[in-house]
Amino acid sequence: MSHRPTGFHPVISWYRNHFTSQIQRQGGKITLCGHAILDLAPTASIQLSSELVIGGNLRSGSQAETFLKLRENGSFQVKQRFQLFFGASIEITENACLTVGKGYLNTGSSIMCTQSITLGNGVFVARNVYITDSDHHALLNVEGNLCNPPSPVRIGNHVWIGYGAIILKGVSIGDGAVIAAGSVVTGNIPERCIAAGVPARIIRENVSWN
């Protein structure tokens, strides 16, 4: 039985779990805390194989809002218990899919998913991190063709993403990797490596962390 987080809203959570058609409980549930805001398009879906906590780790007196927005046909798949700490935000655009395992998105951090983003088990995201699979605005060449399409982001198991890091489109991060604070990741990071800098470069290999 999971511990009830600070600011837990039992009635609102119960209503969302039982009467929100976009929430599909497949052995899981949604837990709303504090100032949690859900904005779900009619054709969006949240597939819960485990618990999703929105607004967790709430600090006493905080008015910070926690956002989860899914646009038309957006999909959010929760495979293991995942927490959006207070003040975090996730937006999943039309036809995009975000898949997460066990882990958390810390205060002030954001995920913008426009195609496909996957977080494995044991992914710990520090404060003020930004993860995206697109450039957000279309760039067209002289023929009018898109020249900056989105590209999937894949983050493996047991990955630590430090304070203020930015993970950009097309990136794959291997199991056990560490992304140092303030890094901007534009290329693939192998497993069990520490990456740091702008753009991020490998500074140490064959590491482990607890």
C-alpha cells in the first residue's frame, strides 16, 4: 500500500479514477495532491498500470500548480509508480505518446512530448530540467518542406538527470548514466557514463550511482 502524499485529495482522486473516461485503470490509479490541474482532450488517454501522483512532495503553504495536459489522441502510459512533484508540468500534443516507468519529475521540471518520449525505471529528474522531442516551431525550406521534424527521446533505466539539465530531441541516454547539472544534451549518451557541459560530453565512463 503506497503512502498518501501531502495534500492528497481523496474525493477528487476517486472521482477522476472512476468517472474520467480518458483515464484507463489497468491495475493503477491517479492520485491528485495540492494544486493539480488536468487538461485532457476528449480523445486523449492515460493508461495506468501503476500509480500516477500529480502534485506530490508538496511543501506546506506552497501555491505551485502541477500541470498535466494531453491534446487530441495524446497518450500517457504509466508502467510503474511515477510522481510529478508540485510545480512540475507535462504536455503531450496531438498523437504523441509519453511512456514512463518508476521515477519522478521534480519541482519546476517540464516534459514537452510532440511525438515519442520514453523514460525507463528508476529515472530521477532533478529540479528545473527540460525534456523535449521537438523544436516546437516548424522550420521550412524554400520549397515549403519541414526541415526540423521531431525525433524520439529514449532515457534508459536508473538514470540521474541533474539540476537544470536540458534533454533535446533525438537523444538516447543509456542505463545507469548521469547527466550533470546545467548540461544540454544534444547527442546520445552511452550507459554508465557521466555527461556534462554545453553541449554535453562524456567526462567519465563505467560509473555506478546510488
